[in-house]
Amino acid sequence: MRDVVFGQYIPGKSIVHKLDPRTKLILLVCYIVLIFCTFNFYALGVTIALAIAFMLLSRVPVKQYLKSMKMMIVIIIITSVFNLFYGGGKTYLTIGPLSITEGGINNSIFIVTRIVCLLIASASLTFTTSPTDLTAGIEMLMKPLKVLHVKTHEIAMMMSIALRFVPTLLEETDKIMLAQKSRGANMDEGNIIKRAKALIPVFIPLFVSAFRRAFDLAMAMECRCYNGGNGRTKLNTLKLSKRDYFSYITFLLLIGVIVVCNIFLGSVVRWEIF
């Protein structure tokens, strides 16, 4: 667990680091939608190229992205195996009532690629955006909800704090597990039920630690006279720059390329797999 880096901010001076947090959030949402709107390998190739571009432009080491996907490897493998048996076309292998077909292989390739690209894009946001900027970006995007008396600042603050404490809690979990093992706890043997029961001594101190951290954070915010977003000013006001507008234009062009690929180059997957 100590190698899990999801939610961590890695300081840098890359183009992605300098983008407005609102731009990164909007492009991430659009990219997630775009990933699941690719229906042939040409369109899929464009989304893969975008994911690679995210990694290169962020100047974050590739091993950090690989670490961020560590916890999802099992889900990726299970998903790919299940999708192998769904689809039509030429049959390559039959296992009892199940058959691996050409359509199933295509479905498996697409769903795995989509999950990996989704993880890379999400990781690039957290790697290149500080919690403060992320909070400001979410708050600005949710600003129209203030008309409905929604406390946008508090919601944005809670989301950024939750994201920030993901690596901290994972590190705490790892320390607790090592401490329990040093006391003779056996967490690596037995069936699933026994392993689940062995985790109870881990979860209890983890919850206690999480509540203690939350209490300390609340006390620190009160000592600094934090009272929410009412009348609160910002040291740095978010402003869109030329690179942000260029990012929007580039992304719109790529959306057009994917739409053209989907319309004129056919489809190898179906909506039902989602």
C-alpha cells in the first residue's frame, strides 16, 4: 500500500501544471465521456494518444502512473475476462457453455483500454493540481448552484480534503498492518472469510486514526477562524490563459476526429457492454 500514489500532488512546471484547474476538470469530464464514445480501433487509438500526451506533457514519471493503477489491476483482469465471453462473430474457443468470439475479444480490448485511459487521465489531474487549486476550481465550476442555496465552497472543500487524505490513510493502513503482523497476526493465510476476519484489528485502529485526524483538522481550521465560503477572498484569482483556450480548441478538434471515425469507419463494439 505504501506504493499507492493516487491522490498525491507532484509539484512541477509542466504545461499541464500551469493549466487552470477548471480547464483540467472540464477536459477530464469530457475525456471520460469521449472514452466511452469510441466504437472502433481508430477512435480508440485517438483516446490512447491523448492519454500518452497527458503523461508526457505532465512530466510526471511513468512509474508514478503505473503505481496509481496498482489497486485496479485485479478489477481490470476480471473485467477483461468477463468481456471475452460476450459478443458475436467468429468463435475461437469454446469452454462448456461459454465461447470466446471475435466480438468478445474486441469488447475485452476496448473495456480494458478505456479503464486504463480513465485511470491515467484521473491520475494526471491529481498529480498536477494542488488541493488548494482543485478546491478553487471545483468551487468556481459549482458557482451557479449558489442560486439554489447550495454550499458550493463547503462541498468543494470536503471533496479536496477527501482526495488529499487517500494516500495518507493508505500509508496509515500499511503501518497498522505491519504493527499487527509484528504482534503475530496472520493475514496472508486461510480462506477469504478468515482473511476478512483478520482485517478487523486493522480497521478499528484505522477508523480511530481517521476520526482523530479529522478532529485535529477541524480544530486547526477553527483556530485559523475558518468560517466557510461566506465573505472569503482568495490570494490568487483563477484566470483563463492562452494555453487554456488552446487546450479547449485542440480538444474540440479531437472530438471531431473521433466523431468522424465513428461515423465513417464503422463499429466493432456495441452499447450493451456498458
